[in-house]
Amino acid sequence: MMNRYVDILNRIRQNANLKWLTPGQQRAYQLVRERLKFLDEVNLWGDHGVGKTFLSWMLWKQGLAVYAPRLEDLRPPSLLRTAIVDNLGWRRAEVREVLRFCRSMGYDKILLITI
């Protein structure tokens, strides 16, 4: 059952496009892009199922950032200097540690997805 779920998620991630965003997600997408132009760190947080991960997939698919579903999946940057790290807790100490780690890897801009 879990393999089927993962397979479906992978298909969605590979085939998704900006037209799939809801009006609220479209506004959030534009705000995140705007914020990342001027800020080095953006934290996108909210309840499960509101579209945070989907939004980050769109940024990744548009070639605007490197996407890591977990911190341990993040690799040093090649060309893109913006990292998206998903599935993080919101506690201050954890967020600071993740930011420190991303900076040590060489990322200039960091989008955190927290719950």
C-alpha cells in the first residue's frame, strides 16, 4: 500500500504544473518568489495538506531552487544557490540549526517548509 502511495506522489511531482495551483496557492507562490528576491530566509508553515510541499515542488520544477524532502537529502549546490528543505519542525532551535547547516553547504537563499 505504501509503495503505491509513494508512486502516486512521485507521478504528481513529475507531472505537476503551475496550472494546478489553487488561487490561494498561486498567491502564496508569487509571495514566496517575491520574498526570496529580497530575503535570504523564508519559512513557509501551516497545517498538513494545505499545499506547502506542492508549492515547493513548483519552485523546484521551475528551476528556481533545489528541493530536499528532508534535511539529510540536501546536497551542496551546483548552479542553484536556493535550497528548499521540507518536513521540518517549527521549533526555534531546529530552524536555526537547519539554517546554519544550509549556509555551511553554500546556499544563499533558504526556504523552510515547517509544520
